[in-house]
Amino acid sequence: MHGISRRGLLKTGAAAGVLGLTGMPLRAQTRGGKLTAGLSGANTSDSWDGRTHSDLFMIASAQGAVFDSLTEVAADGSLVGELAESWEASADAKTWTFNLRQGVTFHNGKSFGADDVIESLQLHVAEGAKSAAQPIVAAISEMTKLGEHQVQFVLEAGNADFPYLMSDYHLLMYPAGQIEEAIANGIGTGLYQVQSFDPGVRMVATRYADHYKGDGAGFFDEIEYIAINDNTARMNALMTGQVDAINRIDFKTEALLRANPALRIQEVTGNQQYTFPMLTDVAPFNDVNVRKALKYGINRQEMVDKILLGHGAVGNDTPIGPANQYYHAEMEQLEYDPDQAKFYLQQAGLDSIDIELSASNAAFEGAVDAAQLYQASAAGAGININVIQEPADGYWSNVWLKKPFCACYWSGRATEDWMFSTAYEAGVPWNDSQWDEKDSARFQELLLIARAELDSDRRREQYYEMQQILRDEGGVLVPMFANYVQAVNNRISSPDVVGNLWQMDNARMAERWSVA
């Protein structure tokens, strides 16, 4: 990951004068026109409640267009202010003061200020709230309004990455005292104002006049996001000109897109990972030897070759990827080894094992095929996998976090602690392996130590050790990192640098792209 150093991060969030608010150099871009995108990840249960957002359609609609957060990860991986203009920290990274932008208004005319920040964040720790950002906000012990445009946060423990966490796509800013109305109608401070929203179907928004980002972002007059969860339908919509851009192209029919002179492919290397999490509090996955057997029973290179068709890289059972600052590239790669898998089964007191693996292409394109490849490679080690093909509709609510072994995908996160605290910290809502002290007290201890560590060399050692623990003992198989591969009509212009944190330029194509 490139960008502001943590030492610099502690001192300021102000972008340099040569940068726009997006963090990229200002350049002439055409104002006007419309962007129509066909996006996956939509559900009929979708809403403007950021606590519930988990996939591209709502991330792009909300944080990418209608709402803002305090900070923003720019396309080059650096951190810039969004609704926060700058920030400072105490020497121990425990107390953070954020200076907010002035002159910002919500789409209903209400002025933005400190009260909005505090009420919006408190949503995530309200009684009964189910938010993946709950761990981020729960770590704040005090939120104090120092002035109309200044907020101070006191953390339970130091966190050098705190400004990055404020860019989390769940942490949208709503108008204080009007949050229910804002969630019902999509009232934010973003570049685009909602005109219509049909959950799981489409969203239409128009450029908000006199926006605080000025002429440096938000170049379309109108955006329309159409929910197209089916891969074939998305490809057809682009090929026939119904949409200007799509995410997640089908690699099997990629050649058709490349042969069309009106279209171009964007391929971005990031930390997106295709995974198989297992619940480590459910037998037989509570036995570390069974987990080790499963790790040696998967042929990772075969998956990269046959599922990604080369659009990615082999994973090593850790969510820290090549776009992270402390990626442990030198760690010995786990290889497919049926004999080792048999050995660990025997260590668990087993000659063979029968397990079920739930999969759906809702998890990632090719997930069912990947599960069947795993079934074939593991069989030679006495691991008998019964692949359960789950329906795509309701997969994230009915299978993930509920079935003991399933397919999943993660976008990764810009910092190591952000990723670990979202999916590997004990007790957090999206810990999809239920990984905690029972599995590795050392990992949980290191998580807290590294979070507050300001010395980069010591932090690197700590994150390297954590990656080693996950590789050897973890409850999530990460067989491959998948590039973001998306397609765009040439009538739409995009910057030279496209964000790699989420799909579709960090889900901010409405902010960063323009009519060619």
C-alpha cells in the first residue's frame, strides 16, 4: 500500500495543494452526461442503512455516491480527508482530534457538523445494532464535541490506523436528529442526490448542486445503477449497450469483451481474496490437525489456473495481501500435499473424514467449480467433501456465518489491523471462522499490541508473526487472491490509476469517472 506514512498520518489529513479531494491530481474532465452501471451484490432487503451494507451495489450507491465518510482511501492507496479536513493524534495514538469541513450541507439543506458525526457513529454501537463496523466504534471510549466543526475521540487503546478506519464504508454520515428519515430517503452529503431507489433493482441519482468537492469530482449529471446479479446478464447488458460499465466479468467469456472495440477491460491487483471459512467452534473444525489436513488438501495453483484463469495469485491462508504494507511475501507457501494431509488426519485420530462444503456463485464467480476442484484434490488424502450447491438468493443471510464450512470472498482492507479487526478479532460480528483465544491466544494478544505500535519495524515483526499463525493454524482457507476485473464502454473515461481497495475504483466511479 502506498500513501501517507503512519507518522504523517498521526499529524495531518490535509491533502497537498496539487491534489483534489479525491487524492488524485486535478485534471480536465468532461462535466455532464450519464453513467449507467450494471452491478452485482444487490438484494431486495437493501436500504440506506450503512450498517447493513456488505456488497458492491450498496457500497457504490451509498459511500460511492449519496453519502460521505470522514476520510477516504484515494485510488493510489493514500488517505485523504472527506468530511474531515485534517486530524491530529496524541503521542500514544489514543486521542484523536478531527477538524471537520465547514460549509457542507446535507441534501435536505441541513448543515453538517460535529453532532452529525457523533450520532452517526453511535448508530453502530446502539443496542441490537448489527453492524460490521461495531468493533471500530466500540473501541472509542469517548466522543466529545469540541466545537461545531471539531470532534475528539478517545480510544480504549492506541490505534495508529484510526483515520483509515473512519473511511470504512459502513461509517456513513447522517444528519443528527433526522437519521431515520435519512435512512428512509437516502439523505447524505454526497456528490449525488437520490431521485429513485428500488431495493435490489436500481438506484438513480443526480449531481448535487454546489457540492463542497467543487469541480474536482462528480463529473456526471446523472448516475443509474442497475442491479444485475447474474454474470451472463451483466455481460449481455454491456455488450448490447444497456449499461456503460460492469463489475466482475466472466473470465470464460472474457474474449468476447476483448473483441469488442467499443469496450475495454480494467484489471486491478489488490487484496480481494476468495476463501473457505470454517467455524472453529464446531467439530471437526475445532481440531487444529483437521484444519491443517484441509490446508494441505487444496490445490491452490490449480484454482488460480482454472477458476481465475490466471487473473490472480496463490493465497497462503492469510487475508493480508500484496497491496498491504506488511504483507509477508517471504513466508513459505503452503503447497498441495496429500501425504501431509493424511498425516494430520492421523494426528487427529482419523483415517478419513466426511465434511460438507456449502458454495454458491453468490460468494464469488466460480465458487461452485472451486469447491468441486477442492473435492477432487482432497479425496486423495481421505478427505471426502460433499459440495452443497446453495441458492444465490439469501446466501449471505442463510449460509455465511451459519453453515460450518462455506465459500466466501473478501475485498481485503487497506491496513492489516482493519482486516484483522473486521474478520479475525475475537467476538466481532464478521469473524466468519469464530477464531478467538481458544484457537490462538497469541494471535489475539498480538492484535492489540500491533494496533498501538508506532514503530514500523516492530509492527512488521508482529504482523509477520500473525500471518504465520493464521497460515499454520487458522480457520480460513485463502487459496487465491483475485484481481478485480471489470469492463467499461469507451464512451466513459476513467483515471490512469484505478483504486484497488474495492471493485469499480473503490466503488467510487460516480465520483472519479466522466464522459470521455
